[in-house]
Amino acid sequence: MRTEVGIVGAGPAGLLLAHLLHLAGIDTVVLEARSRQHVEERIRAGLLEQGTVDILTEAGLGDRLHREGLRHDGLELRFDGTGHRIDLHGLTGKRVTIYGQQEVVKDLIAARLAQGQPILFEVADTAVHDLDTTRPRITFRHEGRDQALDCDLIAGCDGFHGICRAAIPTGLLTVFERVYPFAWLGILAAAPPPSHELIYARHERGFALATMRSPSLSRLYLQCAPDEDAHAWSDDRIWAELHARLALHGAASQLREGTILQRGVTAMRSFVVEPMRHGRLFLAGDAAHIVPPTGAKGMNLAVADVRVLARAIEAFQRGRNMALLDAWSATALARIWKAQRFSWWMTSLLHRFDDADPFEHRLRLAELDYVCHSRAGAMSLAENYVGLPLD
Ligand code: APR
Ligand code: PHB
């Protein structure tokens, strides 16, 4: 088999890259290790920056997103039993949209299949070869047959545990990493969310977040131990902990209980590799960087990466102009590091750190107070949260 760009991974990064390249008339093949059902049902975060919504809309992927997405103009920071609203729209003129990542993935897969373009699901033994030549190759097994795909370029969009980053010879990549001493226990519950906007709560028992998937489906998270077993928590314990952490002085927390439909634990990590390229292999999305979920930047960064990458690939395939591809890693990393800084900051501000001394504790409370009561402080949170401008 032969294609212009071989794409490993059918998450948001790989699927959107394939879509943008198709619109530019460039031929791609997408290879995915899991089944279609698995990638469409995998529950992940669900908050889109305005720039992400704009990119999806311009690419013709906005129909269901505009119908079903919930547009939010603000968020609440809750601490010391009091809520403080950050007016995202008033401060920045932008909004965010709640729309599950798996809904974006479903829309992308439907668009790809409607275009008659290939996605091979359930491929095994994927390997990338000859990366520092002009004819890189992907080998894999599909429906019981060994196959080889010759490419001009390969996009490694295969997530944090994929094979593409691992195929780059050691010593060529620099890794930057922070592992946090906690994780999130997340549930999906058949209950209306406690507020029409998101609530980020800092509490001495640990962080809690109340978000949603629809007006009748709550998505709720609790800071927990990094090795927590989600099934070791009874439903009652989860609800009691959420009530405690979301409690308000002199008012009901508004948290409503319902059947817990799903539960899981999300690890918290900051991770970047530099450069995001080796020869003709380009890493995008979680294959190259991970953020803790506190600022909801993961999918938004994957989308920004592939938008820049698609333009660079187009310039190369059309005019054999390598300049944008050569600049790609540095261009993408400039945005990635700002999102890394923001995600790390929001995580540090809102979580309980068991090893924090009383001085650090007071500093965090002062910073929260500053963010909630200074226009400059609130603006700094708001402009990062809604997404820094795309180029
Ligand atoms: N061969 C083929 N596909 C693979 C392989 C492999 N060897 N290894 C992994 N994959 C697939 C995974 O099954 C997954 O579907 O690559 C895909 C990677 O998708 P994501 O993990 O969703 O990563 P990405 O597209 O970069 O999207 C980033 O996903 O993890 C969230 O929070 C993150 O929202 C962010 C977004
Ligand atoms: C989510 O809706 O899953 C979500 C929203 C905001 C976050 C993290 C997760 O910061």
C-alpha cells in the first residue's frame, strides 16, 4: 500500500489531521489499534476552547457540536464555602463549549467514512521504519494479514502509550516531566449538574470539580490517591465526599445525586518531549505531550497541533517546501508550553498537597483571593482558560 501521509492513531489528533489533509486534497491512511466502538465510547474530558470550536466549524464538523454543545460564559471557583464567578465572556469576549471528546471523535469518524477515506481499526503490531529517509514505512497486521504502507510522511498521533515516540532513537529526545502525588476519581451520573456552569472547588479534603455532559448528565471529579481503585469506593462514599467538598456556607451545595453510570481514575501528569519530530515522523497530541486535566487543555492542544501540522504538510506536499515542517516542532511547542504552564498552575492552585508547608498553603489562598478579586488576576485565568489566540 502507498499513501502520502500515514497516520498512526484515531484519536482527536489523528482523525482531525486526516480530515484537514483530505480537505487540502492530500491522501492519508489512518491506522488504529482499537475497535471503532472502543474509540467512540472512551470517556475523556469534554471542554472545547472557542478556537477549537472555530477550527471544527471551519472544517465542516460543526453541525451536531452547535446543536448539542453547551456554551458557557463563565465558571465558578469555590473555596472556604463561597463561590466566586469568573466572567470568561465579559473578560475575554470568548466562550467555552462543553461537548464530550468522544462526540468529537464520532463526528470525525462519520465524516471520514462519508468521504470514503480509509480508517483501519484493530490493527496490531504497528511499527514505523526508515524515518530518516525520504520513504518512511509503516508495517502492521490487519485482518490476519501482514501489511506495509509506504508514505512520504508519518504522523504519530498514537497517544501517550503509542509506538511512534518510542521508535525515535534514545538520546534524540529530551523529556520534561512532572508526576503529581494525586489522581482524579471521575464519575458520570444521571443527575442534573449542580450549576449551569462548571464549579472548581478547593477544599481541605481535596479538589472537586462539577462539570456536565448535558442538562441531565453530571460529570463529577474528586482528587484521590494516585493508585486509587475506583471500584473500592461505594456510591455513598463518593456522594458524601462530593457534598463535603462542594459545600457552601449558609446555602445548599445544589449537588444532586443520581445513578452512577461510569467511573474511572485519571492519572495526573505533565509531560513534553522535544523536538516533536524525527526525520519524517511528526508526533502530535498526547504522543508528544500530556497535561493534567485541571485546565481541560488536552484535546484543545491536540487540535491546535494538527492544525499547524496540516498547513505545514500541505506546503510540503504542494511545493516541496520543507520550511514550515522544519519550523513545526518549535511553533507547536511555543503554544504547548503556555498550556503546560497554565495546567500546572491551575492544578497547584486548586489541589491539596499533603507535603505543602503552612507558608505555601497561605500563598495559595492569597493567590485564589487575588484571582477572584482583581481584574488582572481573573483576566490571566480567563484568557488562558478560553484558549490563547491561534496564529
Ligand atoms: N497503533 C495504532 N493505534 C494506536 C497505537 C498503535 N500502536 N497505540 C495507540 N493507538 C491509538 C489509541 O488506541 C488511540 O485511539 O492512538 C489513539 C490516540 O488517541 P488519544 O489517546 O485520544 O490521543 P490524541 O488523539 O493525541 O488526543 C489527545 O486525548 O487522552 C486525551 O486528554 C487527551 O484530550 C486529549 C486527547
Ligand atoms: C470535563 O467536562 O470532563 C472537564 C471539564 C473541565 C475540566 C476537566 C474536565 O477542567
